[in-house]
Amino acid sequence: MNINFLVNNTLSNDIGIDIGTETTLIYIAGKGIVLKEPSYIAYDVCSDKLEAVGSKAKEMLGKAPSCIKVIKPMANGVISDKDMACKMIGEFIASILQKTILKPRIIASVSMGSTQVEQRALCEVLKEVCARDVYLIEEPLAAAAGAGCDISLARGMLIADIGAGSCDVASISLGNSVIGKSITTAGDAFTNEITQYVKKNYALDIGFLTAENIKKQIGCAYPFESIRTMTVYGSDITNGMPRMISLSSEEIREVFDPLLLQIAEIIKTTLEDTPPELQSDILEDGILLTGGGAKLYGIDRRLRMETEIKVFVTENMEECVINGIGSELAKLDIPNNQTTKFYYSL
Ligand SMILES: Nc1ncnc2c1ncn2[C@@H]1O[C@H](COP(=O)(O)OP(=O)(O)OP(=O)(O)O)[C@@H](O)[C@H]1O
Ligand SMILES: [Mg+2]
């Protein structure tokens, strides 16, 4: 056990954080996942007073009086409102972290599509909240490690992490992403597509939570064994009156199809750009899907049809990234650790 390990684990807590567009998860070294909350914040626009964060804030979505604004400080996998992100993360960390002599070191995940400026903004937010040092890890690398893959091997793997704001795809070998790509076609895009469809075809306005519920109940990428239907309530766009409609899983499947083709396309282009030796490993082992978006019914079968490669999902797909970060926390003090070189500190 080296001196750095002793100092860092007795005088402070190392923290892992996955600030997703929809969900924030926090991991404390030695304890595991200590927080899983929706990435939402509610505040009073008149007094600027913080009303709620996490699930309490999400519950207010579409139901709060006009003076209370409910927002997601993350969009498309990156920080879209730095002030609000700072407040939200500050509240989350304060709720789980005990005071220690040294400030914590933090490993945070980043989307493959994030720019240097966006990554710096994330580091600055974490520094402002409490971090002594910030280390970053690309989401697919963390997701693969969290799904139990040994990412340090000289063996090609292809991971697609389908979150709410971004779909991050990477081929991985020797603890590195060899080719990485990202698109914003992910969970939120599917939800928004339902909202647009219902508005256009049924002249009905529905809220984000209703659309998300439709996606989870009857949304599919491959037909269910028997067609599912769902009664949906919304507001008639012609007269503003409440009205009810019935939606079927087959019509939602058609609505989702163009988005699924976009996801299949980015997986295919990532594979095409991957060196041949790694391609053959991927062909043998298949493609791993992680992230909440991978919960969409039949997405593995649909993507297999498009890519003609085995596609599989893991258990706890929403927790793969944070568990991967957790396993990297344990390696922060190992000298010459293969994977730590992929983080950088401010
Ligand atoms: N059963 C389900 N069917 C379809 N989609 C689902 C299901 N359960 C969760 N989701 C979707 O998964 C997404 C959230 O996944 P996840 O928590 O991995 O995203 P995130 O990490 O917050 O986002 P990102 O990584 O893009 O910033 C949401 O869009 C949610 O609606
Ligand atoms: Mg995510």
C-alpha cells in the first residue's frame, strides 16, 4: 500500500460522478453507488431561490406554477447551463459527502462528442463544487469497464452507450478508445419524436413525462409478441381542452425507425473506421449496448438486423458508466496504471 493511497483514503474520499442528461450517479470509493437522481433542478425565477433538485424537481415538471422553472442543466450529454449545473451537483454532493480534511479527487465521465471547452466547463464546475483534482474518462470506456469487460486487453470491443442526450460509440483496445463517435440521437430524441408525432397526427399536446411514459410502456424497436396499446391524455391544440387518444406499439415503432437507423449508421461507421485486427475481434464477440436507451424493447435485435453482428445488452445498463468509474477510482494511486493516463487533471 503506497503513501498516496493512505493519504487519499484517510484524509479524503475519492468520488466518481456520471452527470448524465437524464440521471446523475455518484460513487464513493469503498462504498459504491451512493446517489442516483434525475439531473433536474427547480428554482423560483422571481426570488432565484432553489426549490428542489433530483426526483423532487423532476416531479414538478409541467406541474409547477409559472414562477417556478424546472430545467435540466445538461443537454446532449454536456453542460448547457453552468450555473444551474453547479447548484445541482453541489446539492447532490453535499447530500452524500461527509467533511474531510482534504477535498476529494473526482473522476467524471465525458461524452465522446464533447469539445475541449465543454470538458473544461465540467472540470471547472466540479472544482467549484468541491474537487481537489478532476480526472475525465470517456463514457464508452467507463461503460465497458462497468459492464465487466477487461478494457486493458489487446482485444477489440465495440460499445454503444445510449443515454438520454447522446449515443456514444467507440471501438476499444488496450484501455483506449481507438475510434469514437457520438450523435445526439438518444433517449430524449425518441421522447421528443413521440411528442411531435402525437401533435401532428392527433392534434394533441402532451408533456415530456407523458411522452417518456409512452416510450417506456409501448415504445419498441422490434415488434412485441402481441401489439400493445395505451390510453394517453393530452390537451387539444385547437381548443386547449383535455382529450384522450389510444396509441399502439406498432405506430410508435414506425416513429422510432428513422432514429434507430441513425444509431445503426454510427455503429457501422465506427466499425468501418476500426483497424481490421480489431474488427475481427468485434465480429467474434459482438457489440455491447449500455445506457438507459438500451432498455428500449428489441433494440438489440433491431441493431443486429442492421449491422449483421451479434448485439447484446447488459444488466444494470444505466449503472455501467458509474461502476466503470468506480473501478477506475481504485486504480488512481497505482503507479503507471494503464487506464489512468486517459484522465487529465486541471
Ligand atoms: N424502458 C425504457 N425504454 C426506453 N427508454 C428508456 C427506458 N428506461 C429508460 N429509458 C431512457 O434512458 C434514458 C436515460 O438513460 P441514461 O440514464 O443512461 O442517460 P444519461 O446518462 O442521463 O444521458 P447521457 O449519457 O446521454 O448524458 C432516458 O432517455 C430514458 O427515457
Ligand atoms: Mg450517460
